[in-house]
Amino acid sequence: MAAGGVWVFRKDRVMELAQEASSRKALVYLPANETMRSLPALERRLGSLGWERYYEDRAVVQLHRRDGSLDLISLPRDFAQFRSIHMYDIVVKNRGHFKVIGL
């Protein structure tokens, strides 16, 4: 599932989805219709789907599946830095459990 919008290359040659400053998004855990508002709440929901902490440092928390899958989810430790690119990564790797909505 590709995210709609315009993809741009940053100066460091990383491609990212360009967003309008006014378009705010939120990640919703569908089974409970719960908007994810903190890293602990998101980790609890992901934990119930088989994800656990793999690596962490001052800036990033990485999660992997306990079933041995090669999938990783990287999240900013500071939830204020949680962006749509992180949200769509979670949606793609957990189909049917999360969705991104506009606020």
C-alpha cells in the first residue's frame, strides 16, 4: 500500500513523503478505535501483535517480531518526532490493525 502524495529527495539523498505543514495525521489502532498518543501506548499495541524491543538508543527504538521475521520498525523515542512515515510503516507491517487518519 503506497502512501499518496509527492515523494521528494532530501539533500542527504533519502526519499521521503512531502507533506503540507497543515496536514496533521494520527495513527489509530483499529480493534479498539484508539488513537496512538504515546510511545508506551503504541508499544503495548504492537506488543500484543508480536513485536518486541530489539534495539534502542537515545533517539530511536527499534522493534522486531518475535516470530523471527526480518521486519523492523524504527520509532523516535521522542513521540513528538513521530511522523507519517513511521505511521505508514506500522500500517504496512500490521495490515488490518492500524490506519492513518487526517486530523
